Amino acid sequence: LKQQIEIQHREKDRAAEAIGLANLGYAYVQLGQYELGCAALEQSLEVGQSIGAERSNAYNRLNLGLAY
């Protein structure tokens, strides 16, 4: 997941980068690594907000709620 995020960032595909960060954050949350999960989800939310990805942002907020 981290490699995918790096590639998408390098390619300037912000939507795919946001999705990758969300997936990484959710995986961390599922593994009980809540701080890492929240950090990735919050970063995904920032990227999503910058491009107007409302659906992605809604899922990120749900997953942040799960993590908290």
C-alpha cells in the first residue's frame, strides 16, 4: 500500500493517492494500530478535500469514527 501511495503521489494522481491512504489507514485500524491509522486517514481526508472527493471523505470520516 505504501508503494502504491508513493507511485500515485509521484504521478500526481491525487484521487488514487487518497484512496491508497484510506486503505492504508483502514488496514492499520484493523490491526489495532490506531495512531498510524488515524494519521493515514486524516492525510487521505486532506487530499480528498483538496480535490473535492466527497464520497471518499465520507468513508474517511466513518473510518476515523471507527478508529476513535
